[in-house]
Amino acid sequence: MKRLAYIDWMRGLACLLMFQTHCYDSWLRPDLRSTQLFKWSQLGGTLPAPLFTFLAGVSFALITEKLREKGMTRNLVARQTILRGAEIFGFGLLFRLQEFLLGYKWAPWTDLLRVDILNILGLSMMMMGVLCWFASAESVSVARYRSILAALAAAAAIAMLTPPLWTSWRPKFLPWPIESYINGVHNLSEPQHWLFPIFPWSAFAFAGLAIGFLMFTEFGRRKEARFFALAGIAGVAAVALSFVFDSSSIRIYAVYDYWHSHPNFWLLRCGVLLIILSVVYAWCRWGLAQKGFSPVIQLGQTSLLVYWVHIEFVYGRFSILTKRTASFGTATLGLITIFLAMLALSMARTWFKKRRVRVLQEQPARPAAAPVESAPAT
């Protein structure tokens, strides 16, 4: 499937926001962490995880749609997509093991079971695979519309169930490593907003899944520019509705926590994601995004790799600066270094992949084996 530049650009944007958030958070001196500049940098850090999760849903829909159009059975489509989700989930476990081993002697063993972004991406992909299996039909168009409705219903259900599962309906009877996948409790007795449990994070993936299938509708294909303009308008409306609902005196939950678990906040972030999607599409189609080499698109094409590697050089044993000791100027120089290093790594990865494909294409095809002659009759 041909890569869509605006999806890679959005992933690259998520990488850039992630870099600056992590670098300033890891390296700045304690006395600088109360400044407005640091607060703005951390506000930008609220976008990468929703972006990555939302785009996982969009990409999942595009891949599923292509497989359906090729005539693959729903079992084969589910098998291929669910296995990919299981692979990402396995990467998440492997990443946690790596971080534990590199931080041996000071990293607690409970870090091995921490619910991180890769874990929830993998689980979300597996759940989306199951949903698309149930939504399958003989007609590709019917399966598409079923998938859209099912994805929207799943996203809404996850968002609506998040507040009680974080408070009054907590499944405390489960061992904390399992409960943590539901509400991010970890081993800290209370749900933690900095972790990535299914509720609410998988809701972003299902929202992206619905948008991805909508892109394949007749209107989405024939009126692509209009479709993305409407997506941006829908995003503005979602943001406005979030504030309207927040200001309402009606409360349906025992605990109202807008900024962490409430569906109104999820609606706000979905609106922001749709606005970003609309703007990035326009930038990639009519702007300068694809005029020559784009470092943002390049990072987006290898987002998993640069996420994996940069963490150790910012937070881990091999941090390029001493943690919690830097000024803004020093931390910014470190940020630039991380960006250039990750860009070089991304370019090397892309070059290696292209070279490998070229070598495989240049290899001569093996001659077909000669047919075995039947024994002469006696």
C-alpha cells in the first residue's frame, strides 16, 4: 500500500513533540520546572500518545480495507491484523524488559509490568481485528459501514466507561498487573493518569479506525479535500461541545475529573486530532511538506524505531546529559542533538530497507525443478 504522506507527517509531528517533552522533563533543573516555558513544553507532550493511538486506528482501517478489496476471507484478514497487534504488544513487553535490564539495581521489578504506549497499541490493534472480524460481510462496502458504526460505538463505550472504572467500578478483585490494563492502577493503589490503560486510550484507536474507514467511502475517495475539510469542522465542533458539556450543571458520574478520565476531555482531544488531521492533509497536499526532503515525514516512517531508541538516550543509563541539572539552553542543545541523531538513524533504517529490497529484486529467479518422469510400464 502506497504510503500516505499526511499520516507519516502526523507521526513525525508526534515524534517531535515527544522529543521536546521528554528532553526538557528529563534534563531541566528542578528550579526551572515551575516556569511557563516548561509548562508549555509539557502541554505539547499531551499530544503524542493520542496521535500515535489515533493513527494506529487509521492505518489499521487502511490495511484492513486493502485486504478486503483483495478478496481475502475475514478469517485471513483477522489473522494478519491481529498477529500484527500481538507483535506490537510483544515489542512493548520486550521494551520494558530492556529498560529494566539497563536500569538494573535501581529499577523496581514492577516496571516490567508497567502499561506503556506500545502495550496499549498492540492490545488496541488486536481488539480492532476482532471488531472488524465481526463486522465483515460478503460486500466490501457493507463491511465498511458496519465497521464504521462498530468502531464509533466501541470508542464511545470505552470513553463512557472510563470514569466509573477509574473510581466507583474499579475491578479491585483483579491482580494489580491485570487491573492496570483496565485503569492504569499499576501497584500504586490508585489509577495513574501517566499510564496507558485500555480505558480511555483504546477509544482513540477506535475513533481513528472509524475515520480510516470513512476515508474509503465513495465520498471520502471522490471528494477527498472536502472530506478532510469536514473532518476539521467536525473537530472544531467536538472541541466546542466538550466545553459546553463541561459547563453544564448535569453530572452523571459520582466523580468528575475532566482533565484525566472524563469523556468530555476525550471528546476535546478527538476534536484536536481531527483539526490536526485536516491541517496536515492540507499542508501535505498544497503546502511545502513534500517539496524536497521532509525530516518530519522521514521520522514518521520509522516512528517505532526512534521512539524505542531515544528513550534510553534521554531517560536511561545512556542519557547524553546529566538528568535534572541542565539549563534551558543546554537542554535545547541536547534536544537538537537527539533530533539530528534520530533523523540520521531513521534515514539509515530507510536506506537499509530499500537496499535490501533492491538486492532481493536483483537476485535471479531459481529455475523451476524438472518434472519427475513416471516409471515405464512393465
